[in-house]
Amino acid sequence: MGMKHSSRCLLLRRKMAENAAENTEVSSPPSQPPQPVVPPKPVQCIHHVSTQPSCPGRGKMSKLLNPEEMTSRDYYFDSYAHFGIHEEMLKDEVRTLTYRNSMYHNKHVFKDKVVLDVGSGTGILSMFAAKAGAKKVFGIECSSISDYSEKIIKANHLDNSKTCLHVFSHG
């Protein structure tokens, strides 16, 4: 899958800091010896190699259209049909728990409200909103991951008429 976004950010920040350190002369007080300069470590190059010549998405759109017929919009929404992007977000415990806790600790904000979750993906935030007390939650997802989010919502018993989680798919 390649390097995670946070790892790329850390590498970029480290490289920027090293470049800034090279361009800035630091003067030490006379009581301290000068710090040794550590040469920067080489940064590993990441190359993306596509497994298919045109690298179309693997969602519904790639099955319906030729890669030559797909627009940038089709590629964008189809890219969210991949499990990998959703798996990475769900495995980010800090991110997921922060969303959950912010909703659960502010139930008064969600109580009896109608919530619209645009780009609902797997439906995790929609389910958090429902469990936080929302009267109705509408989750809108334009990629074919919505087929799975409907199953996930049903498996969590949140597809009842009271909560009424709806997921619409593009294509």
C-alpha cells in the first residue's frame, strides 16, 4: 500500500527542518561547546507501480466504463471504493476515537437532530451520530463502498425506522 500519510508528513517535516538547519547559522553561548552536525540520512524513495496499465479504480465505475471513458470525477469517486483508504482511516485510533468521543461527550448537540453525513464512507461517523442521539441520520456516499456501509449499518442494528440511516450510491 505504500507509506502512510502521517509517515510521509514526518519525513517531509524532518527534511524541511534539516534544510532549515543547514541554511541557518546557530550561535552557541561560549559556555557550551558547538553541537556536532549530523549529516542527513537518505530518504527512501517511494515509487507507485500500477498493476494495470491505465490504473482505473476497482469500484462500480471501472466495471461500467472503459478507462478512456472515465472522467476525473469518475476516478475520484471510484478511488473511494477501495477498502485500503477506509481501512487506514479506521485503524487510525486517535482520529476515530476523537470523532467518537467528541460526539458521545456532546450528546446534547445531537439529541433529536437530523444529521447529514456527506461522504459517509463506511458509515462510522453516521453510526456515532445515531448512537449520540440523533433523530435521523442521512449518510451520502458516492462510491460503491456504500454497498458495504449499508451492510455495516444493518450489522450494528442501526437500520431501524427511528434512526433511518440512508446511503445513496453513485453509478
